[in-house]
Amino acid sequence: MRIPVVAFAFLTCVSAIAQGPENVLLVVNKDSKVSKAVGQYYQQRRGVPASQVCFIKTLDQEEIDRVTFEDEVRKPILNCLTKGALQDRILYIVLTKGVPLKIKAPERDERASVDSEFTLLYQDLLGVPRVLKGGSANPYFSKSLSGNLRRFSHREFPMYLVTRLDGYDLADVRALIDRGLSPSREGRFVLDLSYDDNATGNNWLREAAIKLKEAGIPESRIRLETTTAFLTGEKEVLGYAGWGSNDRSNHSRFLNNTWVNGALLAEYVSTDARTFERPPKKWNIGKWDDPPESFFSGSPQSLIADYIHEGVTGVAGNVYEPYLGACVRPQILFPAYLRGLNLAESFYAAIPLLSWQTVVIGDPLTAPFPGPRLPSADADPPKDPATGLPQYFATFAARGKRR
């Protein structure tokens, strides 16, 4: 199903983007065979400079404690950023399958995804004290809500955009990377309400339909399902948002949709990124009051790895309970993507909290509708003559000293 080209004429006034693989730090775990294989494949396919591949050596497991995170994961990456004076040039940190996924802690509010913690590495470099409970406000959140696009750079935002290349196996991850390199401008948007009520998440989906129309999507390419039916088997999907296993009418872990390259997905599910290990073939989603032995990896809920296997190119999920207010906002995500932001910018414009539970899967540079150029001075800022530090980093550091 083809979206008329005229509908997107205003989206593509510039065909090139002054940012790319030179703005990526690729993180590889030397103790993980799959991490090394994913890193090598992505580096070759996307052209990431060898000097911007950061090797760590840590446990090849998804869940680690805070001490292991600090000593074996966070500190080595901080060193990679500082030794090459990459504080400003790096906009995107890309983690590979085999890099730990989540940080356990006795208190629920101290748990977090590794990915979301890495968004604050810029502030760590500046010496900003960490608050380990309840997450931190995302300064990039909703900056493009009004349609006035804000490309991400360190001119304004002292943070990093972090994505992960993950899936059930190496084949899934390679396919994910390949889809991100050849995104399509064709497709449909599917927004599946759980009920026709005023629940917050359902209102976000309604608003997403309105924003998509404002962005130039014909109504015939938007399906807003307001009944109790759970949509499956949708064709040529470019964007999907719904309730996943929290929709009471959903009785299958699979959406069984066909996806165009570049397709994005968001859902309101607490633990859908809890693991990227493959469940048994007979396992299916359930409810929290089901017998615990029917759970997989401690939960009865959806798994975003299933959607990656089906053909999604970008998806966000949660490693632990985030609460609804911290979930991705589809009414921001899809219009931002259509108006010219890349995959990472679109997701992080729609995520309220950092240092929390979210992970974003996909190549950050994927951009079917390339928008306004990022000035070259923002993509690769010069050094501050007084300090020898990257320009924006030096500015943020000076502000901190004045406080």
C-alpha cells in the first residue's frame, strides 16, 4: 500500500543529513560471541569508525547488579568517550546483543535498564550527581510535539540517545540492521485501543490518529480500532501502537502483521523487554493471576523480541515496571518520525523519563523521511580554545561551575 508521494513533499526538502556513523559509539562485550558478531556486522554495514567501537569485558548475561554495572560496564564506556574527546561528537550509543540489559536492585525504584542509565553518561562526565530512584526527566521529551522539529545535539541536550541491536538470535539482529538500512516510505498506521473509554493510554492513541492526519497521512492509511477487538494480521504496517498482552482481547503473543522496512512499534506493557531469550514454542501470554509456572522469565506478558522476529525495525519496551506515565507516547513518536527525525530521535522525543526502565531497539540512524540537516558544527563540534574540551561539553561544564 503506497502513501502518495505528494503527502510527504514537505518532509523531504533535504535529502542528506549532516550526521551519521561518525556520531555513533558502538559498544561490544568481548566476553560474548554474539555481541562481537553483531558489532562486526553493524560496523561494516553502517560504516562506524573503528576508533568508535568501545569494547567492554563483562558478564554475558542479561541481568547484573549495580556494582558490576559500575565497574565493568559504565566506567569502561566513560573511558571510551573521554580518551577520544568524543563527548560531543557522539550523539548515539548503540549496544549490541550480549551487553547486559538490566540492573537489579532490592528496591523497585532503583532498578533500571542499562540502556536508559547510559542516556545520562554525558551528565556523568560532567560530574552531575546521580539520583538512583524513580528516573530523571528527559530534557528532549516532547520537543517536537508541536511539529517544530528539534534535531538532537549537545548544543541543547546534555544526554545521549541509546539504542540496542537485539533479538532472539544473530539472524534476527542482522535482519533488524538490514531493514534499518533500507527503510520504506510506504505503509499504514494501526492504533489499537483496548476499550472505547477515556483511559489515558487510549486517549494517547486517539491523539496519535489526529497528529498523523496533521502530518499528512491520508485517513485511509490510519486504522484506529476503538472496539474491544484485538487487531492482528494487519498488512504493510509502518507504525503500530496498542496494549499488547494488557489488552484483554489479546490471546496470542504474536501480532502476525506484515511490516514494511522502517516500521516502528510501541505498546503499554510493563515487562515486554525483560528478556531476549527465546521462549518455548508452546509458551503463550497470560495474566498475572495465572499460575507462576506458566510465566516466562518471571512474567506472563508480551515480548518485543517477537515483534522483531516478525519484522519490526524499531521498538521500545520495558525491562521492569515503568508505570503507564513513563511509556512511549505514540502521538509524539509517529509524527516526529514522519516529519524527519531518525529512529532514535523519534523514540526519545516520546519517552518522558531517563535512567528508568525503557530500552529502544533498532539502528538509531534509520530515517525513511530525512528532515532538516543538523548543522555540521553540531554533528562534530570544534574544541573550546580555552579548555581544549569539545565546545558544548566545555559550555555545560562552565555552567556547572557557576552554580
